[in-house]
Amino acid sequence: MTPDGATVLLHAQDRGRRNLYALPIDGGPETVPRLLAPGGATGDVAAAGNGLAVFVRQSFHRPADLWTVALDGAGSSPRPR
């Protein structure tokens, strides 16, 4: 959950990959989860309070590492930290 309580951060499987999504709480029939971090396996997510989500990402080829991504999805891609 984001600090303002407006968005839930969640993981969901899609074609064998565990992606990170943001879902606004205000709802409505057109509310669709926003993809924040595709591919690999994501886990242990938290909102950092500065407009970023911090999460763990790993794959068969990389060990677990901390990554960040903008919560609004404004043209940013996940980055290792």
C-alpha cells in the first residue's frame, strides 16, 4: 500500500512470470492494474514514500537484488539499487 492509502502494490502471475502492479483503490469498472515491473520474479515490495516502490527482483540467471520503480509509471523502468 502506498503511504497515502490510494494504491495497492501487488504481484500477479502472467505467462509464468511474477510481475509487480499498482492498483488504485478508488476503483470503478475501468480500473486496471498498472504494470510497474515486468518479467522475472518480483517479491517483497514496499512504497518508499518518495514516489518510488522498492522491491526484490530475481531470476534463474541473477540472484535476488533490490530494485526501484516510479509508482506512477511515468516513463521509468525498474532500476537496480
